[in-house]
Amino acid sequence: MTDDAAPADRRTAADLLHRLGTASWSLIGIVVLALVAAAAVGAISGILVPLVVAVIIGIVLEPLSEMLQRRGVPAVLATVACLAVLLVVAAGTVTIVVVGFIDQWPEILRQINAGWGVLVGWLNDHGSDTAWLEHVRTAVEQHAPEVGQGVLGAVTSTVYGAVALVMGVFFSVFFLFFVLRDGLRFPDWFASTTSIRADEVHEVVDQCRQSLRGYFRGTAVTALVTAPIFVIPLLILEVPLVIPIFVLYFFLSFIPFLGAWITGVFAVLIAFGSGGTTAAIIIGVTFVISNGTIQSVVSSWALGSSLRIHPVTVLLATMVGGTVAGLLGMVLGAPVTAAVAKSVVAIRRLRAARDPLAAPECVLDSASSAGRDEN
């Protein structure tokens, strides 16, 4: 009996080693495939990023295009009208924010210098050593000419960046035109060129549309609800540039976690220069409140109800997306996760409806998932 057990043990160990080896090689293959995919995406990022941006903006603007087409406007004219609206909004935003900051730059510089003086004076009054601050200021003034020597390199870099920006905008507008004009025909075209059923393609595309629109709608609601908490103190304290700060806060809120805080730092700095320490503390506290607990509550409600996924899932998807694809990944992490989850449920439901006897588990899974979505 012992002799029979030994070969069996050896076979079991051999099978275990074989499975471990197979799993190890599979894992290595997955890692290599991921690296190749990342390299391929990086190689075509100059085209891929404008395409993704165009798809996002196109999905957001599709309701306007569809409304115009329902009123008898030809598809091409409706697309041009949507592009015109986008151009007006973009130009207005740039005018309010950028031009406003440029016009106010002398005042901003004066307030920064005043804020620096107030900070040094406040530290001196409280017995703190401000010598290090003076060293920092002296070092900046001394190295400013050296920075000027690198103007040629900076101009070259700026020109290259400007060319890349112009090309990116051109490709985005180019792709956006076709996304708006032919977006509704894409599911049928994709189904006809692949072996995937048309109803499943339509379902996945619809879920992607709903998730992206839900994300941007929820983010906009969050920004509009939380903005008055620190905008009203700005008005009461008569801090300059309130409208540009609000516009900047609204649009930067679509950059998860980081965008709004950039606005907050600038607002606190301006408040410090115009109203002193007390104004800076008030604006800082109200901004922390609006972008802390209140924003978390509002965002969890707005995004959770729009995407129908748990707030923790939104946070994790945003972090993973930012790690994988940077800023664009942070923006798309939550809506893409929601779209994938809802698409899987929808496809299971469609397949179960076509063949209920062959896929009873799909019905149960779809029903339970639908119940979780409703909750």
C-alpha cells in the first residue's frame, strides 16, 4: 500500500509543478503582452489621445446634435452647429480665465509681493526666524538672469509644445466632426464588420454613453454645489478675480482630486495679498470644507447615482486610471469602470433572453446585478 502511495504522491507533485509552471509562463506572457500594448499605445499616443478626447466631447455633445436633427437640420449642419457652440464656449472660457489673469497680472504681482511682506511681518511678530525666507528671495533674484540665458531653449521647447498642441487640437476637431456626424451609425458598422451581434454592440455603446454623460453631469453638479461655499466669502472679503477663480474651479473640477485644489491655492494666495492673514485663513478653511467633507458627500451622491457604482469603486477606478494613463486615465477611470460593469450585465441579459434554457445563471446574475444597480 505504501509502494502504491509513493507513485501517486510523485504524480500529484508533478502535476502541481506542471500547473505552477504553466501559470508562471502565463503570467510572464501577460506581463509581456501588457508591456507591448503599453509601448504600442505610447507610439500612437499622438493620434490616440485626440481621438479619445474627440469621442468624449462627441458623446457629451450628441444630445444637442440629435435635437437639431430631429428638428429637420441636416446632419452636417447640426455637426457644424455643435462645433460652433464648442468653439464659443472654449473661447469664452479662455477669454474669462486667461485674458482676465493677464489683465490682472500687475495687480496679482503686487498682491504676491504684499502677501510676501505680510507673511514675513507676521512671522517676525511671532518671534520666528525669517532669514531663510530672505535667502530664498535673494537666491531667486540672483538666479533670474541665469534663467534668462536659457531663453533660446525655452522658446524652442515652447514652439515644439505649441506645434504639438495645435496638431492635437486639429486632430481632435477632425475626429470630433466624424464622431458627431456618424456616431449613431457606428454600432451598425462595427457589427457588420465583426461577428458580434448588433444588439450587443448597441447595448455596449449605449452604456458607454450613459456612463460618460453621467460622470460629467455628476462632476458638474458637484462643482456647482460646492463652489458657493468659498465663492461667497470671496465676494464678502472683496477678493479680486472672483469670476475667473469660479470658472477655473468649475473646469478644473473635471480633473479628479487635483484640479480644484490648484484653484484653491491660487485663491488663498490672492486673498492673502488683498486681505491679509485673516482673509487667507477664511478662504483656506472654506475651501477645505467645500473640497473636503462636503465635496465627498456631494460627489458620492452625484457620481454614485449617475454611474450607479459604489463611491469606493469610483475612487479606486480613478487611482488605477491615473496610474495607467495619467490625467486622461483619472478622468475616464470611473465612467469606463461603470460602462464595463453595466455592459457585462446587459450582454448577459440579452443572451439569457435569447436562450433562457441554456443560460439560467445569466438570468439570476443579471437580476441580482440590476437589483444592486437600483440600490
